[in-house]
Amino acid sequence: MSSLSTGTATVVIARPPHEVWAAISDVTRMGDWSPECIAARWSGGATGPVVGATFEGDNVAKVAGRTMKKWTTSSQVSVSEPGAVFEFVAEGYTTWRYEFAAEGDGTRVTETFSYSASGFQGFMYDKVLRRGSMMTKGMQATLDRVKSALEAR
């Protein structure tokens, strides 16, 4: 039996939706903001966020400042609507989605993830490693860093 794990983080950024979307959908900038994804690059001839484009992301998991694991993921863009939505699927099973909505003079960004895990892997991810909780905290940290960077301009 598998279970669906999900998480959500939200922030309001004092910039217009198209500008915020452009920053977040430029995966080459994710290493500047994410505590886990330390670098990303377009792959397979892709040069930007269009449906079907692929990219690789280099990730690191740290506990108390010590690196516990390093890995690279392959992802494919599944939704790309400038100023509205950017979504991709990592490794064929984790969906990451960003939704952008005008709010006052800024943009409300909502980031979500979902993945299905089963058996021993699901138990380890959800109960032992508390992966969903870690991913949600990482998303909020990422969005807060995007906000700081874009509002500093």
C-alpha cells in the first residue's frame, strides 16, 4: 500500500507575478535559494522552462551542518504558464508545483510537493526520516530567500 505525501509553503513577494515566475522557473538560480538543491542546469538541449524541457539538480542533505547524502535528480517540466504556474516532476515520482497569483502590489507564491511512497521506502521516508516535514521546511526557506533576493532589487 502506498501513501501520498504532500507539503505546502507560501509567501507574498513585493514584485509582479511575471517577474517572480521568471526567477523561480529559471532552475539555474535554485542553488542560490534552496537549502537542499545546491545547483541545477538545463539538460538534453533545453534552455528554458517549457513543457517537456529537462534539467538536472544537484542536492545535498545535511544534519547539524554535516553532509549526510549527495545526489543528482533528473526532472521534466510538466506545466509552464508564465506568471501563473511552473511545475516539474523529479525522478518520475515527485511533483513540485509553484502557483503565482497577484496580491495587492505583489505576488502570492504557493509551492507544493507530492510523492507516493510505499513499503519499506515509504516507512523510512515518512516515519523515520520525516522527509515530508523536512521538504516543507526547505520549501519555506527557499521561498523566503527568493522574497529577500527579489525585494532587495
